Amino acid sequence: MATAYIVDAVRTAGGRRGGRLAGVHPVDLAAASLDAIVSRTGIDPAAVDDVIMGCVTQAGQQAMQVGRNAVLASKLLPQSTPAVTIDRQCGSSQQAIQFAAQAVMSGVQDVVIAAGVESMSRVPMGSNATFHMKEGLGHYKSPGLEAKYPNVMFSQFMGAEMIVQKHGFTKDDLDRFGLASHQKAIAATQANAFANEIVPITIETPEGEQQHTVDEGIRFDATLESIGGVKLLSPEGSLTAATSSQICDGSSAALVVSEEALKRYNLTPIARIHSLTVTAGDPVIMLEEPLFATDRALQRAGMKIGDIDLYEVNEAFASVPLAWLKHTGADPEKLNVNGGAIALGHPLGASGTKLMSTLIHALRARGKKYGLQTMCEGGGVANVTIVEAL
């Protein structure tokens, strides 16, 4: 089978809800990452066979095929560039990478941009469902789904709390993990570790035009006491906003190509796609699936967890990566080495290519080889992508 390569991967710095990126339309935010990946790689824009854009809340400003609209808003891609928008919940743009790789590995296409966008300030999470429910236009849970899961409201928050109870974590465990996410993100920012992956976004501020280049969600003054003092999300639970992913605005993109395209366009890859996996399990506890997806991915790749040099496990809630560590026996020092979504934000549809950008650049900065990325997703689904840095 043919090999798929990643030539480059980029992301915007995260913007907090109502923060520095809130004034940017999500179509233009996505277009910025598309333009950056084209410009940085030097690929002929006309050579791009397809753009696969992840986006979760496809409503309002993210409606009407946001991927295609981002291509049309691009300064570099021609209108002849196709695009599609996909939703695999939080793993949408990780799935975009996997679809792009599958297209290249099958020989159907040679140059594909995998990307993602989410402006959670402008298009609130879940508004594509809640708006219709409020207007009396129906509920996503059909009679057939209700018959199989009676009186169940699928909730990621409830799933995260179920993981806390199942795996026996304490609030202190969660708080310490949350603090560590900020500490790692602070260290990475101060060391300029994100410089090779961040796309500057021009924004208007009261002080005039500025470039947004620093993740806005990082709490540079975070302490265990300040994190521990945040109000519980549920009186009976253990999670707080400080141990949950931050609502975030952002976009990201990666260029995935064939070996033939490397030669034809004189491109230099930064990574090779080693393994692609997606699995599904319990839709109620839902966020636990990365544990079992990782087992399957490693088995299919003929690898052990110790063969992997760095891991990116999305910090939707602190309980998810903690359960993943416990289940896999992975080395905590290799996990989310530059911080995760608790500190850097989780722009839903953009997080897959965002994490991949961070993972590959971190591998290369450390002279390491294999990286594993996994994402918990609504409905009890999980993607796992293993890459080899070059």
C-alpha cells in the first residue's frame, strides 16, 4: 500500500470565549490556516485535490459547508479546489487527517489538506441542536434511539464523571493534572516551543492592530490552590471548569501527500502516517473509548506502548487522559508534553489537526520518532493516529 506523508501542520493560537479571536468570522479563521499551509509548504495551490474540514457545530456562521466557504475565502486556493465538511465530534479534524491519508494511500488523490475550525464564541457548542429544540422543530433522539437507550441523555460531562468513579480518581488527582497542563503550556510558551506551528492572526484591539500568537487560555498564575478553589460543575461530582477543556476559538490544517507528490512538487515531509484506527464503544460513558482504541491501534501496528515516544491524548476532561494512562501503563512524562486542552483550549472541530501539529513539532524538537494521538468523541467513538516524525 502507498504511504501518506505530512508535509507540514499548523494551527492558530487558541482564543478564549469572547476573547481575542471572537471578532474573526470562522470562515476567515479557517481560511487563514489553509493559506498558511499552502504558503509554508510551497505547494502549487492548483495541485490540491481536496480540502477536508472538521467542524462540529455546523450552524450559523459555520453552516452552509464551512469547508467550501473557507476555500472560497482563501487568498491562495482557487475556486476549483473541492472541499467537504465532516463531523466526528471532537475528533472531526483528526478524522480529516485519516480520510486524507486514506485517499492518498489508496492512490485516488495525491495532495489533500486536512483541516478544522471552530469558533465557539460565535457558534455556541450544541446550538445546532438546541436552537431547533427551542423552536419546537424536534430532538436528535429518535424513537428508535430512545427504545435502545431509554431515558438516557447522552452527556460528555456525565461520561467524564463516570470515568472518575470507575477508575477511582480523587478531586486532588484531577486538580493536579489540571495544574500540570498549565505548567507545561507555560514552559512551552516561554521556550517558544509553539513557534513552528502557530499561524499569526491579525486582530483589532483597543490598542490597535495586533498579531494573535499566544494561546489565550493559559493561566500563567495558576496554582494548586487556585485550581482547587474552582466551583464544582456538579455538587456530587469532582470535575470543575479548571479540570475541563476550555471553550476555544481556533483553526488548524495539515498537508497530506503521496510519495509521488513529494517528488513532483519537491516537498520535504515532516512525518509519515504509520497507522490509522477508529473504534466505537459505550455511548453513555462515551469518553472512555480512547483506552480501547489505543489497544487496537497498537495491536494493528505491531507495537507496544513503550515503542511510542510522545502521546497526545485530548484533555476533554482530566479524567480521560488519567484513565488512559492507568489503562495503557504509558509513561506520564511522555503525555501532552506542551500542555493540553485544559490550558490551551479545545476548539472542537479544529482540535484534531491542532494536536497533530503540536505532536509532530514536539517529536522533531526532541529528536524523537513515534507519536500517538487519540481523541475521545461524542457517541463513544475514538480515533487513534500513529505517526513517525521525519
